[in-house]
Amino acid sequence: MQEIEFNLLTEPWVRVRLPDNTVQEVSLTDALVHAQEYMDLAGEMPTQDAAMLRLLLAVLFTVFSRVNEVGEPEPLEDEEAALERWGALWELKRFPEQPIRDYLEQWKDRFWLFHPERPFWQVPEAKIGSPFKGGKLNGEVFESENKNNMFASYAGVEKNALTYAQAARWLVFLNNYDDAAAKKKAKDRPSMSPGWLGQLGLVYVKGVNLFETLMRNLMFLNDRAELWEKGRPNWELEEPRSEERTEIVCPGNYAELLTMQCRRIWLERENEKVVRYTLLGGDFFDKKNAFAEPMTLWGLRKQTKESPECYLPQKHEMEKMLWREFSSIIGDGKHIPGVVQWNGYLQRCGFLKKKEILQICAVGVEYGAQSASMKGVYADQIAMSLSLLNELGYGWQNRITEEIGRCEQTASLVGHLAQDIATAAGDKNGNASVPARSQFYFAVDQPFRQWLRSIDPEEDDMTETTARWQVIARGIAEQLGQQMVLEAGSAALVGHWVEIKTGRKKEDKKKILYTAPAAYNSFLGRLYGLYPKTNDEGGTA
């Protein structure tokens, strides 16, 4: 077995999607210099793609914050130069090949997957860490050490033996999304949290191809439109951090943040396969107001006796469509995700078109009890006019937020209707509302996405555009309600008498007859209160 093996700059391991929708493995170098030829990253999971995207961005930021688009040494010295550098790269529609190759060749020895001293994103000190089989490294298996997955993507030997290309991808994933199952070795260290990306409601901006996606997220300025602090990516450190569970200051340099080592890892191989690994906790920082992180939604935590008011990363809710988090995406007048703010800034500076469509991708994970295992993965995306983020779009932001609020209220009405119909049919379990609300969200999902994408703040009339959507939303709710009544059965049509309390005293009660038609009429009354009919529809203004 070779001691030094599998260089990530020359070996194929990064999965990309071609225009014909086929998937191909390419080297890290090729993923960058040919990014314009690929549609997107195409890893095994969207979480893996998000982690890989950050690795590619770290290389690009490091290179082009030091040299210009033709490879001449020219470190960024001010904000104007940073914007000019970004614009020059954007106009090329591809990344200049020679500067990337020159930089990566300089650091080639730090990109060996297996190396006795400096293997990529690994440290020998992790050999004493918690041991895991290869199946725990493979995110497609999602298997803990004491619970087997009944329908795993791999079985037998394949489950615990990964190719070097697989292992390299999951190594990048593991550093960012690992659960907290590993046991700490040093008694004086704090307990472990999930990897940094696992704690975020991660968002990034997607372009028409991989080049555009990388450029849309290549922030030469931070969220204050200022130059990042001086720093360097993990592989440039003379000595990599190896201490277990080390608290650091939140990195103020983009490349340093993107390559932060949340875990200390050591891969072990047999017969040219990675079969196990050992792991310790790595770097972490206080996530309160950690605005250097540009790829997350933010939520405001109110002041308590224990802590002052602060912002924390806001994780995605697994069952919630991304458009329902619209107010968090646009910041709701508070804190906007850095990559979203960056794209709005680029448009205001004239680098992106006025009619630019902003496509936002969201990725998240849900951990189990005590974050000791991963339960599921969240992935969604929405598209909208980028001009919704500028001054012209502020009024639209409020209107869209109001319509999302109406959808939330309508979902609640649909849930109440479903419960009332169930009661009319004699069902006393009281659990009909949740699936009904989900059914409404499913029905309204695509129409809302299409409406949101169609809004042109510069040309559309806000009142007319909103009224058009309200007709659609009300119609979807009405149709769903009618369907519920039709499927309710004869028992619900006849109805059931139900005794309810009317006061505090024992005798304060009365009986009410629940029927499906009465429930539907009540539902329509409340629905028209949310979405009144206009004169054009034959109703009252």
C-alpha cells in the first residue's frame, strides 16, 4: 500500500452534472476550471453538495483575492477593487485557468487524501478518537453503531467499504455535518455539538451553471460591504489545529470560515477502500451574532434574564416549504443572509441585470435525540425577482409576507373544517386537522412559487397582482373544502350531536349538531373574510 495516495487535484472525485443530465466525477481542479461546462454539483445528497460548494468557494476566494483575472499578483486593497475583480470574472463567463492551476500546484502536497503527516482535512492526533465503521461515514447509509438501517442504499461489504472518491466527498460532508455521537477524550473539554453547517438554516444562490452558482456566492466583501479580514484556508496553515474541541474566534476571513475544521478526523483503509475512521471534536465558536457566516437564515432571540437580545442561525423546519420562510430570507427589516444581500448589492452596483431572477437553495438537517444521529435532510429552492431586495421591492416584501400569513390562516381554516367534518361523522380522536393543513400547503405550493417568481416590482401593479393571487388561493381552499365534504360520507351529512361546555359550572353545557354542510358553510364565511370577492367576481368590493 502506498503511503501517499489519491491527490484530490488530479484524481476524479467531485461529482458534477452535465447538460445532458448525466453525472461525472472530475478532479477538484477540473471542477473549477471547467465550471461553466457543468450544470451543478451532483453529490449523493444536497448536504454534501453544500459542503463541497464551500470548499470550491474557499479555493476561488483565496486565489482571486490575491491575483487579478489574468493571474498578476494584485491583492484586494479596497472595496472598489473587490467589486471590479468580481465584475471582471463575471464578464469572462469562466474562471481563468492558469491562476487556479498555479495556486493549486503550489499547495498540491496538502491535497493528498492519504499522507503520513498532512492528509487532506485530517490530523494524526485523531487516531485516539471515537472509532466508527465506514458505514457511519457514508451519509447515504445514515446508520448508528447500534441500529441497522433496514433499507440502506448499500449492503454487506459495500456498506462499510468506500472508494477513495466516495470517502473524499463524505470527508468534506462529515467535517461540516457530523452528529454529536463521538465521545470526548479529554475531561476538561466541553461536550460536542453537530458540525457547523448542521446548526444552520443554510441558504445559497444558484445560477444557470456551476460557474454562475460559484460566482453568485463568491463574496469578495462581507455583509457590511467591507473587505474581509486577512486570513487563509485550512490547508495553508503551517501546523493544522489538532487539539480536541477548541473554541476559536468566529473567522472574519471568507476562506478561513469556509474551511473551518469542526472535526478532527483520521481515515483508515484496507485493500484500496476506506473501511473505518476515528474522530474527535474540532473547532467551534459562539454562534450568537456570528454574522460573518453568510449562508444562513437568522432568527432574533429576545432578551432574557440569562442573556441579552441576539441573533442566532435559524434552522429550516423539515415540513415547511421555503417560501413560508420568505420573511427570514429578505431579513424582515432585520438581518438578511449574507449571500442574498451580496446579490442585491451586485445588482445595485450594476453587475447584475434589473430583471435578474434570484434562485435561492436551502439545505438543512434534522438530528435525533441529543443530536447523536441524523434523522433527515431538508432541501428546497425558490425563485423570485432580485429587485424585490432593493428600494422598489420594499412595499412588495410587506405584501408578499401578508399573503403568506393569509396562507397560514387558510391552512388553519382547512384544518378546522377537516376536524369539524370528522366530528360530524362521529370521530372523537381529534387528529384530522394536521393532515388537512398539509394537504392545503401541498395544493397551494406550486401556484404560490409561480406567482412569486412572476412578480416584477418595476412593472406590475401591486393591488392587481395581489388580487390575482388571492383568487387563486381562495379557489384552491374552496375546492379542497368541497372535496372533503364529498368524501365525508352519509354519517357526516346527517351529523352528530356533541355536548360542549359553555361555562365554568358543571351544568354549563349544551349540545350542538355538527354536520358536514354546516361546517363547510362556516368555513366559507371565514374564508371569504380572508379573501373577499371583488366587484369583478360578482361580489362586494
